[in-house]
Amino acid sequence: MGLRRLFVFVASCFVTLNVVAQTSVLHVGEVLAVPGESPLKQQTIVISDGVITDMQSGYIEPSKFDADAVYIDLKQQFVLPGLMDMHVHLQGELGPKNDSEMLKMSNPLMQMRSYMFAMRTLNAGFTTVRDVGSSGQEMYAMRDAINKGWIDGPRIIAAAFVGITGGHADISGIKPEFMEFLDEQNHTICDGPYDCRRATRHAIKYGADWIKITSTGGVLTDRATGTGQQMEMDELQEVVLAAKRMGRKVTSHAHQEDGIIAALQAGVASIEHGTYTSDSAIQLFKQSGAYLVPTLLAGDTVVQMANNTDVLSEAQKAKALKVGADMQGNFAKAYKAGVKIAFGTDSGVSKHGINAQEFLLMHKAGMSPMEAIETATVNAAALIDMSDTLGTIAVGKQADIIAVDASPLDNLEELLDVDFVMKGGKVIKQ
């Protein structure tokens, strides 16, 4: 290929990747523009440069907005804002091959698999996710590539783990020599308040949007170390303060009451799992305004695995059968007491792309369909400080829009099969 022809080819590729944004006009039969309010019927939604620029009652001729507008007919469908999952792990999926994958899968190949999981999530209608624990640089790279428009994918809010030696965020279940090698690569495991301050700053320096701590033990730690409090109060406080100084929020994995209370007292913005949320913890939730991200799907998944597979070790099975079985009842208690809830699944424990099953479990615990949808839209947007751009379908907001065949307010199972996905004005699935 001659130099001139090569230049023309490269230039044409560049133009293809940077197509001038067109105006899109959607005619929608019914739309839950603001979850928590009544749906609207027969609406016209206008989108330009990825942002909603107009919304009017009735079906307005697209050419009235732009002679070259792209028309999308959703008259027979129910439309709602793009869903948001506040607890995913895009870089893996719990299964029988995890040990061998750790040894054999290269970081670049793991990144390609992560992208597959991300697209499954996006095609399921989840246009924004908070990834709360992955290999940092690979996750930050995928986040940034999506934000730049180089690749499709859900909007990613990327959190970095900060945890203590031997705690839930630390390495477990492998031979000591391999643990020693991996320990040298992990700069966010800490001990004592000042070391945890350093670890937090390190994570933010290298790209973390959020910090995730593990105030208690966890089910999938392959040690019989329980699910009670592990990080000390001075460590928790230092992480929250160091993150706050650098403009970041902190969330805490927490199962038992002591660790939930300690994390809330330290000032975290949300609690992941919150399995044993006591009356005292509920009071702290309400005083602080912190969110509970319940991950009921993860609890259900590990119970099924413990009962029906050999994926989990004996230490993991014992914790799974206890914690997983108790999650739903404790969630119902917190919800009925008025704790703020943001949607989260812990996908990666469960399979990616089935995130909407969390809605059914929340509904089974007593939450109405409307309230469940609010957790994955307006509540999630508030948790990540993006209410100005996400969470509702309104003029000036990002055009994150999904559609299903019938109203999920009548049957939440509609959200298990999303038919149309638009993220930032681009149609991903139709």
C-alpha cells in the first residue's frame, strides 16, 4: 500500500470513529421518565450529541426537529431510564476454573473477557455500573476507553480495594509461595491507620474513582475467619478521611453488625451487603444518609452453589449457607425501617447479564416494583453524585434509555428481557 493510499485509509478510519452526532427522535408509547412518579403516555423524546434536548407530549414529526433526524419507533414499548448496578466485579465470574484461570490467564486476555462481561451487562439494560474491586489498571483503562468513545460499554465508576493483611480484600486460598509473590504486587493492603492512609492515597493516585474497604470478613475469603469486624476503627477513619481529602467517597463491604456500625461511624457513603443490619445500625444509616447496597442475588447464588456444587471450599460453604440464607430477611427489615437503598448485585459472584434478577428478590422481600426501579435509577445516581446527568429521562440529561415490551410496574420480570438499549444517545441494542 502506497503512502498516499495509507494516509487516505487511516483518515477514513478516523472519520468513521468520529462520526458527527445526529439528532434522534423517539416516539414512545409509555415512559417512566422519573421513577417514583406516574408514567407518561405517547411522548416524543429528542436527543442530540448524546443528551436529551426536548421531550413533548404526543408524537411530533421528527423533521420538525431536524430534517435528517434518525427516527426510532418505540410506540409499542415501555421506556425507562438506563439501569445502574452499584456492585459488580467485571473482571471475573465465580466458577470451578477460577484457580486455573489465575495461573494461566494473562492480564490482556482477562481484559478481553472483562469487556465481554461488560457488554453482557450493557445489553441487559445496565448503562452504568460501579465496579467495586478489580485489577486496577485494566479496569481504569476500560473505563477510560468507554468514556472516550473508543469502545462501547457501560459507564464504569471504578473503586479500588483497601483492606488489611489477611482480611477479606487480601489474597487467600493459594499456596504461600504464590501469595508471597502476589503480595509484592498489591500496594493497597495495609495495617494500622497511617499505612491505610498511604494505601488510600496510592489507590487514588493510580485512578480510583471510589475506595472500597472491607470492615468485616467475607463469604468468599478462603479462610475460616468469620464475617465479623476485621478492620479497626482507626484504620476505617483514616481511609475515609484520606479519601475525603482527595475528593473520593468510600463504601464498605460489611456483613456483621459490629463492622456495619464501625463503617457507618467512620463516615462511609454506602454499605455493601449489610447482612445483619441491627436497629442501632439502622439508626446510623438514617442519621448519616448512607445507602445500603443489598446484593441479594449474590446471597442467593452462593447458597445454591454451596448446596449443589463443589465450587466453594468447606470454609466458604459454611459462611455461604449462613450469610446467604439470612440476607433477604435482614434486607426487608432495613427497607421497612426507611434505610435508603441503592441497587447492587455483586455480579461476578452471580453471572454477568442476569443483574435484573435482583429486582425479583427485592420484590419478594416486600419492595414494590416502583421502589425497586428507583433503587437502580434515581437512588443509584444520587449515590454516585450523578443526579444532574443520570437517573431520569429529562431535558439536559444523558440519553441512557431502555425499553421493554410491557410495564415492569405490573410485572418486574419484564426487566429480565430488555429489548432496546441506548447509552449516551447511541443505540446499543434494538
